[in-house]
Amino acid sequence: MATVIAAVPVEEGDPIAAKKFGYLLATVRANRPGDEIGLIERAYKFCLLHHQGQKRASGEPFIVHPLEVAQVLAEMKLDATAIAAGLLHDAVEDTPVTTEEISEQFGEQVAHIVEGVTKIDKIQFANAEERQAENVRKMLLAMVTDVRVVLIKLADRLHNMRTLEHLPAEKQQAIARETMEIYAPLAHRLGMGKVRGELEDLGFRYVDPIAYEQVHAAVEARRGEGEAFLARVEKLLEEQMRANGIEGRVEWRIKRLYSVHGKLLAQRISVEQVFDLLALRVVTKTLQDCYGMMGLIHSIWRPVPGRIKDFIAMPRPNMYQSLHTTVMAEGGHQFEVQIRTEEMHHTAEEGIAAHWKYKGGKNDEVSSRDEKRLAWVRQLMEWQREMTDPAEFISSLKIDLYPEEVYTFTPKGKVVVLPQDACAIDFAYAIHTEVGNTCTGARVNGRMVPLKTRLRNGDVVEVTTQAGRSPSRDWLTFAKSSKARNKIRHFINERQRERAIEIGRKLLEREARKFKAAISKLTDADYTQAAHDYGVAATEDLMAGIGFGKFSARHALNKLMPGVTQQQAAQDPDVSQTFGETVKKIIFGKDYDTLKVEGLADMLVYRARCCNPIRGEEIIGYVTRGKGVAVHARKCSNVENLLFDSDRRITVEWAKASETPEGKPPTYPVKLTVFCDDSPGMLKELTAVFSDENSNIRGVDMQPVTGEGAEARVDFVAETQDVKHLARLVTGLRKLEGVRDVQRMQRI
């Protein structure tokens, strides 16, 4: 039965909420005077009724959150349907209200949007990563049919980030990291520069508070001088525009903190060396004036070579358009100038929200620009059908959200946009899957090059193919685009799975001959039952597991024919167990004592040397051929290359301290690289941090870094107990004056 919502007048409820709702209606009337606000008023009454008595972590009434989300949407100039859905976005998730009830009272469109932003909480997931993947997948699937889903999700995340200080530190970190890895890049991909910038700066504060405070202090120390300089430049430029008959306006800004931080890390420099910390923006009336303005600026100040970019002639995939140039002023000041029209400026700030049209009842009308922005989402949703693993889906999504692009061309002049550091293999798969699968080489700018050659802006690429050729596993170390990596993984997975099934059958037959077991008498039902006992669906999955070394052929035979292997195994159990333990100690040292394989006690286990995971890190096991289970950190770069082989993945976990022989967790060697000022006493201060944290230093290597400024690189190999101990070490080092960056090196 539907809820009666007329019982709660708009004026009633919390006075703060009433004031915020009044401001929301005023914003809607100002931005969209022709819209019917009755739907918004009914949604507000509904919220008041169902969120009554609920409080946020800050202590304020819960109703404030949906109102703030709706306010963000109203400022984006979205329609009444989107704003009503924004008000109702938490109704299904946090109250007994159902999607059917939303549909009955507010229409199918509102219900579809609310359902799209509602998290999946009725299903039990194996881990947090799987839950995150499925929630993001659900949101993107809904976004394909109605982009308002993701706009509401971004508005929701924006307000949550603005009020994140009220949550516990652990939750702050998790939410901020997810924002930085998924939601800020998603806003960028949709061209929403304003939302992206705020999400990044808010997330930066919690993900890396020490770096945030350092960058904030350094930028604020230079703000006064910078603003005075930009004010002088603005006045000069406005005078020159009037003198040359160019209509427009001039704005200036100080670079965002997260953007500054990224440049400091990428170029290993100090804030004093960030020359585009200051930026001007010129917004003109016409396209011709943009190019005229570029010439005028270059006649006043000298342009910096290599820093002129024309994103008007060649827009970014998110449809961003602008002219960029960096110039040198008197006194050695470098500053960046962006030149664009009013329409380009609106697109750059609001992105897809600027062009989303709902007029005259045509609620599904989308501009051609928005279709281009959404094309990558549709493509990703097609590829995701081949992705059964949540980690693989999130990995592919992050690649597709990558903010940097390379613009290349076919010999016929077609533009092919690829991720930064893409190679000829990525180009081949961007043309067609079959071209990628059969490519043998590439010609870049008329010259033959290897397939792994990195492509640069402006390269003209021609791919050579040969029938019968197939992808190599090595290609995964070169390919960067999600399309190329997914297609390579799929091809290799299918080929290796077929081979593993064949090997598994042969291993099982060999064991049967050894024990003189007549497996020919077994039925399909026997194999299916054994497969189910191992937690797999079909006989082929069981054989593949045996072929990959995930399951023991002898154990499988015993499952199929109980007791057939027991007689010989019982003859000398102590010797076999002792032999197994000895092999573990000789080959893998003590790692087997601290790592456990789920459901299997006799599996050889060791930490992979490429990432050297330590206690507390999320880990994943990979069954190697003849070496046992290699345990990788889930964030290890090699894990992405191994993910396609799902049959060889295995669940592993850290043993509890009480389960280890000594009864306490062991220490692990970790390599930390510190970039700091090359000054007297620096090494003493660094080593004191390790001493204070009871960490034994195994080795130190210090050398100066060539370049501007007196900088040194210090490599420490030290013992650490777990990720929390490591975090304390890193925090202590970064707090030291003169330390610019601290990085953990995976290889020791």
C-alpha cells in the first residue's frame, strides 16, 4: 500500500531543512524557470516523512544530506526529475521504502534513477573489493540508459566528502581513496572539471594529510605575491584586448593543491619550481577571437617552447576544448594561459551536465557531444560481460578513467585516441579485435618499429598482420588500453584453459594407472559430484584445476574413487609429512609458517619477490608450475597480468600470530626510498625515525640526485612487522623538515 505523503506540509520539520529547501526552490526557479516544482515538493515531503528521526555522523538531521545533494544538482541546472531523484536517492537504501513505491508515487524515471544509485546490500560478497566492483558496475549499467544516475552519485559523493571529518579515520581513508580512484576520474571522463577538482582536493586531504599540509602551506606562502602578479597581468591583458578589439573577460587562479602535488611527485621538484602554479583564463565571444588572443599573448610575452596545445582543433575524449600556452613574463615568472569561448568554458566546468537536455517532454534526448562522452561507458559495459572477476573489472575501469591521452592517426587520417604510454598493440586492437590478434609489427611515421614501441602525439601508425598469428602473454606487459588487455587475456585464457584441461585428464589417468584404478567405469555424474566437492561447476573446471596445479590429481582420484589411494598413503604417513615440511623449509624459508592457503594445508606457499607483501596487506595467491603458490600483494603490478588466468588464482590469508611457531608475527624486510635535501645531519634525523619505531636497518645507500637544487636519494632496507608499523615509519620520515617524498619500493 502506498504511503500517504500529504500529511507532512513543506513548512514543517527541522527549521534548517526548511531554510535549505527554500534556497533549493529559489535555485531551481532561477536556473530553470519553466520547470514544474511540484514533483520536487512531493519528494521533499516524502523525505521528511521517511527520514524522520534519522541522524548523520555529524549529529545533524539526515534530511540535510539529500537536500545538499539536490542543491548541487540544481546548481548544475538539472531538471526537476533529477532533483527529485536526488532528494530520494537514499530512501530505498536507508529506509523501508521500496523501488516499487517510488515508482508508484513519482514515476518510472525517478524510480530507475534511484535504483541506479542504490547500493547492493542484499547480497553477501566475498570481500569489500567485490562489493565495490558490483556497486560500480550497477551504477554504470544504469548510467548507460540515464546519465542522471551518475550525476546524482557524484553529487552524493561530493557532499559526503565535504562532511567526511565526522567519520572515523579508517572510514575517511577508505572513502577518500575510492573517491580519488573512481569518482574523481569519472567526473573528469564526463568533462566535469569543477566537480573533479573539488573531489580531488577533498580526497587528497584524507588520503595523504602530511603531503596536503605541506603543499597547502607552501602554496599559501606564495599566494600573496602570486595574486598581486596575476592582478597586474590581468589589467595589462584587458587593456591590450580593448586596444585590439577583442571582446571577452579575463580570470586568474592559483593551481589546485592536488594538481600541484601531482607535479611535485612526477617531476621531483619543490613548489618554487612549479612554474605554472599561476594561471590565467581568457573567455572570448568567438572562435576566431581565441586564435587572435593566442597571437596577442605571444606578442606581449615570449612563449615557452613545447607548451602550446590546441585542444580546440583536437578536443579531448571528454569534449574539453581550449587553447593552452605557457609564457615567460618579466622577472622570470612563467604562467599558463587558457583561451576558450563561453560555450567551451561551460563545457569544461560542467561537462555532460552542461549539455544534458530535457525539454518539451523529450526526457531521453541527448546531445551528440554527450553521446561521445558516454560511448566509452557503453563499450566498457560490453567488455564487462567477459569479466567475471571483480578485481579485473575495477582494474579495467581505472585504465578507462585514466586522465591522460595520446592522439594518433591511421594512414587515412582517422584519429585514434589511446591511453598515455600506449603502444602499437593498443593501436591495433583499437582498430579491430582481429587486427590486434593477428598483428606482427607496426610502421610508425613510415618506419618499422617493434609492437612494444610507445606511441606519441601525432604519430601515424600502420599495423602489419599475418593470418594464423595469435597474441602472446608478453603483450600484457606492454598493452595499456583496457580493450587490448581484455582481448589478450580472453584469447590466452581460452587457449591455456584448453591445454590445462587436457593436461588435467592425463595427470588423472596417470594416477589411476599408478593405483590400478579403473576410472573408465566412472560416470559423468561421478565427475560432476567431485567437481562440486571442489567448489567448481563442471568436469572441465575440475580438470583445468588439476592441469594448472590448483588441485592434486591424487586427491581428485580419491574423491572420485574413495579409498583407492588410502592404502599406500597409510604405509608411511610420518615420512611423507616430514618430507613435505623439509621441502618447505629448504625452498621457501619461514614464509610457509605465516601464510595459509584456504582449505589446503599441504600447499607450498611463498611471498612473490616482485612485490614482497607484508602482514596486513591484501594478498592473492597464484598457482605456479612446480613452485607452489606465489603470494602477491593485491596492488602488485604483476597481479593485473595474472588476473586473466582465473583458474590459477587461489585464496590465501595471513596466519594469526598465535599460529606461528614463535607465537608472534615475524618481521619482513622493506625497501624505503627517501628523497630529501642534501644537507648536514639529514641522515642522522632519518635513522632516528627507524630507531624510535624499533625497526632494524639492514642496509643504507645514499647518493645525490642530479638536477636543480641540492637533493639526495636515500635507500633504506629495514625490518617491519606489518602495514601499520610501516605506515608509522613512513609518516615519521615524511614529517621531517627537508623530506620531499617517501616511497616504498616493491623489489628489494
